Amino acid sequence: MVLKKKKEIQVDAFFLDHHQLEKLQRFSKAEEQNLASLLLHCAELRNGIQQIQCIKQIMPLVKQMDQNSAGDPMVKACLDVLGEMYFSLGAKNPLKKVLASSLNGLPGHLMVPAVQSFVCCLREELKTRDVYLYRKVLDNLASCMEDFSLGRACIKNLFEEVLQFLQKLLLDIQEENRKNHGNRIVQTQLMHDLLIAIKVSMMLIQKLQENIQGSLWKHSESFVWQSMCSLLKSCTNFLMDATLLQTVQTTSGLAVILFIRAMYEPVEELPSLISDLLLGTTEHLGVPAWFVRNCGVLCTAELPDSVLLFLCHGALAMLDWKNGSMGENGEKLLLDIASVLLSLSSELKETSVATSLSRILAIWTNSALAALVSGSPNLKIKLNGNSDIIGKLLEYIYTHWDHPLDAIRHQTKLIFKNLLQIHQTTIAGSNGKSDPFFARLIKHLLNLDWHVKGKYASLGCLVECVGTENILQLDRTIPVQILDVMSDQSLAPYASDLMEAMFTNHKAHFTLRFQEGTWIDQWHNIWVSPLLVILCEGNHDQTTYIIDYYLPKLLKCNPDSLSYMIKILEASADANLGSCSTRGALGALMACLRTARAHGHLELSNIMSSGLVSTECIKQGLVHQHSQVCIDALGLLCETHRTTETVSLEEMQLIQFFMMYNLNNQSPSVRQQIVSLLRKLFCRIQESSQVLYKLEQNKTKQELVEKSTKMPPLRILQQYKDFMSSVCARLFEVLFPGSSHPTRFCALSILESIAEIFSVPKGQAQVFQLDQEIDSARVQTLIQCFASTFEEVKILAFRLLMKLRDVALNLQDSENLDLLFQAAIDLSTSTKPYDCVTASYLLNFLVYHKGLQHICLGKWLEHNPQLDENTSVSTVEKNTLAVIKLLLVNVEEEIFQAKKSLLQAAASFPMYGRVHCINGALQQLPFNNLTLVSEWKEIVTRLILMSYSLSAVVSPVVQSSSPEGLIPMDSDPESADRLQMILHEIQPQDTNDYFMQAKILKEHCKEGSEKLAETKNICMEMKGKDRQVCDVTAQMVLVCCWRSMKEVSLLLGTLCKLLPSQTTSEPSEGLITVEQVKNIGDYFKHHLLQSRHRGAFELAYAGFVQLTEMLSRCNSESLHKMPEHWLSCVLEEIKSCDPSSTLCATRRSAGIPFYIQALLASEPKKGKTDLLKMAMKELISLAAPLNESLSVIPQVHALNILRALYRDTRLGENIMPYVADGIKASILGFMSPVWAVRNSSTLLFSALITRIFGVKRGKDENSKKNSVL
């Protein structure tokens, strides 16, 4: 059962200008509808969908006009307006396509004036000179050539002008790209415009060939010839330019071959010319002068590998390989292309190019198949399975069928499939099933280990050629072997696809060979019986993957097998109930029934009424000791093929029975499945209730009601309502204080699903509403969930309260609201870290209350009456602003106190709680729709200054070389002396002299009301807010400091995101300035490169990532180039070996790898990844230095940074080309005499082995789970 959301179609309406409206009004008639009045009415509509309906009425009206209407001024005016309207609409606007479709039906006598009108409009478009407006013209040209006869006629009339425009456009974009070198955002836009321009140029030549046919234009003085030469020269330059996007180069390769094909004579020699280009044997004397002038650069002996690849693609795509039209030269070119591509496969390692190569090889196999149909005997010999080319193709397949990229694996399968068809074509007429080539392939594949993923797809292709029976004759245990492998999830999809191909082919074989019914037992013994044995006795993973991947395909192939399964399993269900480790027959039965019902092969009511499966049997499944059996039994009740199927009373009772025993399941995956399945059940109730309401309203279909349901719709609806009420009561009942985390997670998740599913638009009949079940006690229950130590529970409770906030807030009186707010403020300064999280969620809930300002905030902050007068300000914005002001005032005061004593702060008022609450409040605020802009700008500035101030207080601790032991905890004075070096190393802003001399643990502090500033010898026991004496441990100080650093980093990262946000009144000004963003960047740089404590720099990294991602999308060129500048600076500092450098060479280079990770991971993935290439080149050269006399510190840094980059999943496939160099550097590092280098090399080698071979999770040595090979 798949739940799909309906997408609303958005259509932008068009508007006519003043002159166009006047023109139409001059001809429109009020008493009768003519074309002008219809267009005028259409323009007055403001809904795009309505305009579409109006445009569709144009043609019926036009077809009523007589032959004389062609000269009518009204018709001419309307055609002019239609032309202007067409060219003004965006390319993706459905109105444009509807208008083109309507105008395709224009009567013949109106075509001439229509073409004239459209030609005038298009001529105006071609006068565009702004490079950044070219895209609109290109889109219009492309639209005219796509199934639009009127548009194509216009371009035919203006063919030379269009050619001239495209010629100029390509040159202009090339020049503009050169001017904007380094501005990646502008360059990316220009690259996409250039790509479209090349495609439009190709469309022009392909779709308007009649304009360039014949030899009249093929002389050097012809304007068309000169334009074609210019286009060819530009595309050749683009093809050779490695700085352009790969898609631009690929398309340029297509265009070059297309233009050469159109221009070159004699056509018979064209294949030879392209062969010479690919093989590097072209001689200038043997080619025309125009060719040398415009693409002579292609005649060089050694073209770049990528250029060769794109030329091969162009030749395969743009030349006609069918019907043998190119003769022997064409066959030679085909073989030469294969030779070039296979030689490139060992050279091209970059992932994007390797993917292109695999796709082009697949295109080659398709071209070879087309050429073989009418090819010569010599070609068939050279493409036979025993030939050299096919052998090399098989080597490519064996090398790449387990490639880490899914795209390459898919193309490899296509290549193998086409290769088999090529061989079949070459041996047409002989018995393919006994062919030696096929026999050799089958034997080779069966000898491979079953953990080789490529084996499955290849065997599946062979099944289609030789049949399942022939393969089973070699080994009858193949089905069992494949089922045994399905305990590995990475192999299960491949194995199930192969099994499907085999049993489907086997069934077809039996159906043709034997009479109906005589073969089914044999088929069941081979494909079904082994399945049932494993379902009963197999391990958890194996049975799960078989049920997910194999069983649905088996039932789809032969639904009648279900009765055979039920019969076998039902007979042994009582004797084999299973255990906590095996499903048993009962578990297998539940799994089969669930799968069958979910895929529409079974009606639950039928099997229960017929006695095949009893209610007691399902109950046993619902409380089975094997958790997956419980899930399958629940799935049997919840999952159906039709989402509107009525939920029976028996099903509802069984669900209630299940919820009595299973809400406290300890397994997270089982809990998620329970929530997901119950969500499907609630969707069924919701959707079937809508059907029942309609049936009840439509009294004329009473007989349909009687057929579809056994009881009146209203009675079923009442059962639904009672059931949902009982479910909610049970869920709130288990949310008592002290209930377990699993129970709370299940209950809150299910309640959230109910709130989402049963919230429909007003006016629609609703069977159940959760807010009607809510009272003050239940709201209090949800608020108490904020006190859970699990943030997961806090999040669920908060989301549910947000969905019910109108009811929940109305149930809060002023006294209760005041208590909750006071509790939140107190918790925000608790020494327990999870308390501040509770405070954050509580405040985020309370800011939605309209009375929060008057009831709670009035006694804390000075009231601003102007906010009350401004009714346009939302309640959330006003309350959030006030809460953040309050928290900011408090944290500023606490920072002031912390400067005097960090120990006092750690013991009594750790500041990170307040900052966490501020950050939480900012997260849910819509910054793109704020009213109090000036107030927010002031707050943002104060928050940034506060962050710097707090960081200055705590950073000396986290930047210490030994931050974990800053406070001496020994009672021995001699031990304290040993820490004197550390205490001198760091000097925080502490005025109490604590850090300047070691203290002894049990030295007592003074009591009474002495002021904190006057206390000279603060000891290890500090007074808390409740006046109780509390021990201050080193861990408390460290936690206070690194959590403060964490919250500051996250807050600054959040604030950086405000830069693109613009105010409503002044669009040019954001809430944060460019200068502030630069300062924040410098802050992050300083702390990532200085911090020693892992928690501190890891969390500074989280905020820095937010900053770098914003910078990569920023329009400001100075900000956009900052990551590149930072990266260059840190790499230079690493290389410099400067003794004064503050970079940490211990602790695995501390925050340096994180710093570089953030800079590289934020780089756009679809670009050239120049930063990654530059960084990897530098780092690999440092990690494996040629000169051993150099300092080892840069080498250690490089090895540690490389380890982090290879482990970063966000860099993904872009890092794969550097794996070999990384392995080399790590192995060379093992031989270093320096321990630090050997240690870092070992860590790098470990990371690379994991990246190459995957994480080993299975007990057997053959396990390949999570492998990229």
C-alpha cells in the first residue's frame, strides 16, 4: 500500500500590456463573441488554469471564419497579440504548450498572416544583445522547433538571422565567461546557457535540414556556410576546453560531428575522416582547408582522452549505423571506436568521465547491433563471441560489474545483455542453447563466488538466451544456493532479480512443454519448497530479505502458489510455533499472508471466514516471542492493496489486542515498523471513511452500499470513531510519569500520526479529530514528556503539541503558564545538560501563547507598548523577541560573573543552557517574513558580540594541550605541583587567581554573604543557587566550557544563514552584514585550528559547515571566494613548517582535518570540484614526500587530513580517483623512522581499507556488506 500526495499544478497567468489591450478593445464586440473579445476575456483572468481553458476555445472560433477573414484587421491584430503572448511566456509554463497545440490546428488560409505576425515577434527577439537575456531567446527558439508547425515556419523564414544570432551568442557567452573567471555562480549560469545554445544549434541543423540541403550554400562566400564554419569552430573550442562543464564538452562533441556530417563532401569518406581523427593519423594535406581552419586542432596526433571520448560519443550518436549506409568505411569506424573506448577504459579514472565511458560503450553495443542487421560477413566474424573485441568487452564487464557507482553497474549490465544479442545475431540460424560461447560463459559464471554482485545480472541475461532448464541441468541446487546468499542485504536485491528471471522463464518453459497442471508440483519443489524451509528455520536477516525481495516476485509470477504455501504451513503451525530466534511455521505463515494481502493476492475476510486461518492463530502471531512475527501479523491487519478497503470490527479488536502487549518493545527498528504499519491502518480508516460518507449521502446508490458493506455506513463510521477514541485513551494511559522510553516513543509517534492523518480541511466530514480527545490532564501529560532524558521523546512531544497548540494553549490558565515559564527559565541555567534542552522546547511551546507577554515577561523586561499597537506583528515573533532579550540579558550578566570565576559559573550558572535556548528559539522563527526588522538587527548584533565574549571566557580551557585535567583533583600538595606547567600554559580571564596556583581539594571556602568578587581563594567546593555546598570537578569545568563552545558555534552558524534573508521594506539589506559574516568566519577558523578538545572542535565544525554551505550559495563574490582563500592559507601554513605556527600536530591534528573537510564538502558537487582537486594534489604530495629530509609535521598533518577526507561520505564518489594515491602514501609511511608518521599512516590505511572493501558486519569471511567493490 503506497500513500501518494496529490500535486497541485501551478500555472502562472499571463498579462497583456496597455497597447495590446487597446488593440483588442478596438475590435471586441460586447453583443457577440469574436476572437478579440475572447482574448480580452482571457487576459482579464488572473488564474492560469482558467486561461488554459479559455485558450482552448480559440481554435473552434477560428475554424468558423471564412476564407476572406485572412485580410481582416481584427484577425491580424489578434494574431499579433498571440505571437507576442507566445514569445513572452516562460518555457516551462503549460500555457505556452497549450497555445502551441491550439495554433497547430490553424486553418491553411490563416497560416500566411500568422507566420508574418510570429516572424515579426521572433525578429524582435533576435535583436537581444544582453548576454544574460539570451536564455529566454534560446528557450523560445527551442519551443518553436518542438512540435510547433507555425514556429518552425518562422525559423525557416528567418534561418540566416537565427544562424547569425547563434553564432554571435556563442562568442558572447565565451567572452563573458572569460571576464567572470573565478565567479562560480555567474560561470555556472553561463555554462547552462551555453549548453542550451549548443543544443539549439544542433536542433536547427537537424530539424531544418531542407534549408541546408543541396550544394548552393557550400561555397566559401555563402553566408550560411560562413555561419556554419563559425559554429563548428566555436564548438571545437568548447570541446577542447577542459575548464568547461563536462556536459558542455559532451554536447560539443555531438555538435562537432553533426556539423562535419552536414558540411563534409564526399559523404562516403566521412567515416574514414573520423577514424583518422580518433586514431591520430589525420594529415592536413588530406582534408579540406575549411576543416583545418575551423577544427584543425583535432588533427593533432594525441588528443586529450576526454576529447577522444566525446568524439566517439558524437560519432555513435550522430551517424547512421542502420542499413549499412556507410559501407566498409562505416564498419571500420565502428571497430575503431570500440578499440579507442576500450583503451580509454584503463586511463579514465575520474568518476564522471568513467560513467560517461560506460554509457558510451553501451551506445556502441546498440550501434553494433544496428550495423549487424545488414552488415558484411567480415563484420559478423569480427563481432562474434570468440573475437578479440568481444573478449576485451568481457574483460571490461568483469572489471566494472561491481563498480561502486550504480550508474556504471547498470551500464555494464546493458553492455553484457547487448553483447549476448550481438553474438546471437552473428550465429543466426544455429542452435544458440548449445553454442560453445554461451556454454563457456555459463561455466565461468557458475564457478564464481556467489558474493560477486555482477554474477547475478549476467546470469539473468543468460537465462533469456539459453533458458533456466539448461542452467539447472548443470546444477540443480542453484535455487537453494541463491536463497542461502540472501542473508546479506547487499546481495539480496541482485539474488531476487536472478531468481525472478529464472522461475519466470522456467514457468514459461513448463507451460509450453507440458499440459496444464501436470508441471506445477515439479515447479513448486524447485522454487517454493526451499523457500518455506528457510522461512521456518532460517536466521532473522535471511528470512527478512527473502520476504522483502523474493516472496512478492514469486507470488506475482504464480499467485496460485499461495494456497500451496498456506496448506503446508497451516499443517505444521501448531507443532512448529518457532522461538525467539526462528519464525517457525506460524511465523512463515504470517509472512506469506501479509505479503499476499499487501500485493492484492488475498482477502483477509475470505480466509478467516473459510477457516483457512483462525483469529486465534493471528493472535498467537501478534504476541509471538519473535518480534518480526509480531510485525508480520500486524502487517497482515494493516497493509492492503486498496487504501479504501473497510477495516472490519475483527481487525480493530486484534489491533487493540496487539497494543496491549507491544508498545514497550526494546528494538528501535521494531518500534519504527509498528508506527509505520499503524499509520497505514489510520490512512485506511480515513480514506475508507470518506467513501462511506459519500455512500451515505448518495441515497440512490443504496444497492451499492448493500453489496460493498455488510452493515450501514453510519454504523461502520461509529465503530471507527469508538476504535480511534479507545486507541488514543490507551496511548495517553501509557504516558504516565516514569514510563519507559520505548513506550513513550511508540505512544507519541502513533499520536502524531493520528494528528496528521485526521487533520483535513474544514467543511469536509471527519470521522475522528484528536483535538476533541484533548483535555488539560492530557496536555499536562505531554508537557511532562519534556522532562525525559531522551531528546527523541522531547521532539515528539513538542511536534504533537504544535499540532494541537490551539487546544493545548487555551487549556493553560495564567497561573499554570507563569509556573511553566518560570520552570523553563530555571532549567535553562541547570548544571544538567539535558535540562536546558527541556527548557528550550518548553519556551518554544510557550511563545505561541498570546498572553505570554503580559502574564510572564512583564516582570522580567520593560514593556514596550508599541508592540501591542502594531497588530501586523505575529504573536510568535513578539514573544520570541522578548524571550531572546530576556535570555540575552541573563547570559550577558553570567558571562560577566564567569570572567571573575569560571569555577563559580561551572557550579552555579553554566552559560551554555541560555545560549541553547536562544538557538532553539531562532530555529523556528521565519526570518524571511519578519516585521520587527530593526529590533532583530540589534538583537543579532548583540548575539554575535555575546558569542565572542563567551568564547573568550571558555576558550583557554578547550584550547589547552591537556583540557581534560585543568583542575588539580589530588589531595597531595606534591601532585598539585606537577600540574603547575599546565596552569601556567593557560591564562583565562579569571580574577580570583585560582589558575595561577594549584589548589588542594579539601580547602574550605568562606561562608556567609561575602560578595563573590571579594572571595580570594575559591576552592573546589562552591556554593550553588540553593546555598548547598557542591563539589566542582575538572569534568564540570570542562563540560561547561566545551558545551558553551558548542552552543556558540551552532548559534553563529545559524546567524550566518540570515545573510541571504532580506527584509520586506529594504530588499538590499539583510539582518546580518557581510562584515559580520567575515568576522564569524575568522572566529571559526581560529577555533578549529586552535582547539585541542575533540568535543569543542567537532562542534565548532558543525557551525562552520553551516557557514561554508551558505558561502557556496552566496551572491557576494568576496564571500564566495572566502573558502578558497582559507583553504590556500591553511595549506600554505601546513607546508611552511613555521616554528611559530599554532597548528596542533598531536591529537590527530585536532581540528585541522575538520576545517578542511568543511571547506571541501560545501563545494558544489555538480561543478568541477576545483578545491578538492587542488587540496588532494597538495596533501598527497605532502603525505608521500620525495625529500625525506623535510620536516615530518606537514606529513603528519597531511596523513591525518587525508584520513578525514576519505571517511567523509559527502565527498562520495569525487574522492574515489585519489584512493590509489592514498594507499601508496600510507604504505610508504609505514617505513618512516618517526612514530607519529607510522601511526598516522596506519590510521589512514585503515580508513582506506574500510572505504574500499566496506565495513565487515557478518561473521563469515566472505561478507561484503557496505562494500563499494
